[in-house]
Amino acid sequence: MIYFCYFLMGLLIIRLLVALVNYLSFAYLPKVAPLANEPNISVLIPARDEEENIGTLLDQLATLEYSALEIIVYNDNSTDSTGSIVKQWETKNLNIKLINGGKLPQGWLGKNHACHQLSKAATGDVLLFLDADVSVRKDLIKRSISHFQKYELHLLSIFPKQIAKSLGEKVSVPLMNWILLSLLPLSLIRNSKNEAFSAANGQFMMFKAVTYKDIWPHEKCKAHRVEDIAIIKLFKQKGLACDTLLGDADISCRMYDGLETAVEGFTKNIFQFFGNSILVTVSFGIITTIAPFVLYFNMGIWWFIAYMVGIVSIRFL
């Protein structure tokens, strides 16, 4: 049992070091830098029953500090007023276009099909897929394009700052980022060709249009429930430069509206993060849950305290 205790502390130290590397490498969207040029950007928004969010997002996009934008919304058979809200915006802003979706073809998941239809309608040099419940501010586009150009990326994904309001959300929503940032040095997403170092968030995915339309990744991943990770792995397999960053207040999202939906979304993503292996995912969950108790009963109070200090340090890095 003593060797198992050493293993638990070793795993904690590794996670602490990874979190420290992410902290020191400042894995956040960088401050804006001079742009080599201002490419035309197609902002592509799949929307289904988003009447509470879509108007706010369109208003925010219309006021961003970037002029070369076309904004296309795919109304995916909404049963609320999503379509009429976008239609109102379309009549007063020539840069906004509405596409009304039809029947979902066999073999497709809804969001993947919506994104594919949006990409076929897009004319920009850069394609930016945004979820309808994301909030954007200030110079988000310029900051993203600056980083995109600097590293000659084909795909850039950003994890928005997550807004948690209810107690259930506050308990569950931070878990995915907490696990991600303690197990994966984000700098390796860009600096390593190994597809094991892959993470992405479908709420913000920016593509070089030429590359996207050569691969058509949403079509290739049309049946994937976690298409964002599947797509970045596909790009890394092809040796294409990718990067994933953490967002700040300029891009935020309330992804879930309660504990039940948060747990459902967390469960869907966490299995994919661990290579879609139920064994590895469950083992990690059990080990990290029982670790402090194993250390307390076998090694004493000071090991328990050291472990808990390490866990808290990871949380705040």
C-alpha cells in the first residue's frame, strides 16, 4: 500500500507541475498585436431555440472593432422565435445573413450538419464558428486573428470564460477546465504533432477557409458527439498547425443552466478527453476521489494535508 501512496503523490506532483507550466506559459488569448492584414472573416453561428441569446450575440458582433465581417446564422429548425429575431437583424444589417435549415440527413448530428451548411455558404478567408450562447466583447476578433497569423495556424480554438450562477454549476462546471489544465500542457497542442495532445472547444473554432474547404471536417466528423476534439485530432494527423487557448472576459459563456445539464455535458466531454476509454476515465475518477483518504489512513495527517494543499494549489493556478 505504501507504494500506492507514493504513486498518488507522484500523480499529484505531475498534475501540479502541468498546471504550473500552463500558468507560466500564459495559455490565454494574448493581447492584440499589429495585424499583417485584416482578412475577411465569416462568423458562423448554428442556432436552435436560442431566442434568449441570439439577439445579444448579434448586437455584440455588430459593435466589434473589426469591419471585414460577414455573419451567417443557421436556424436549425427552431421552435421559438430564433428565426424571426435573426430576420429582423438581417433587414437592418447587410452583413448578417439567415439560413433556415431543413430536414436533418441520415447519419448526421444536428450541430455538425448546421456547421457544414454554414461553411458552404461562407465567403471569408477565415471561418469562425461561434455558439449562439457565447458573449463577445471589444477586440476579440483582432486578438484572435493576431495569434492566428503569428503562428500560421489552420485551426485556433478558445475555451470561453465559463459563467456559473447556480450552486450546481459552480460545483461541476470548473471540473473540466481543472482536469484539462492539470493533465495537458496547452503549449504542446501547438508545439507537438502528437494527436494525444489535443483539446478544443466547439464554442469558438477558427479555421483557415482554404484548409477547411479542402478537408470539410464537420462532414468527416458528422456523427461525432464531441466533434471539436475529433476535428483537432484530424488536423493534427494531417500535420496542420493548431492551437487552443483560454479566453478571458472578452469571450464568455454560461454553458449550462443547472447541475443536471452540467453533469450531462461534463460526462460527454470527459470520456473523449481520456481517449474515449471508460476504463481510464473511471480509474482516474476513483483514484483522485479516494487519494486523500488512502493517504490519511496509511501515511498520516501530514500526507493528507500535503495532498490537499497540492489540490488547492492546482485549483488556483
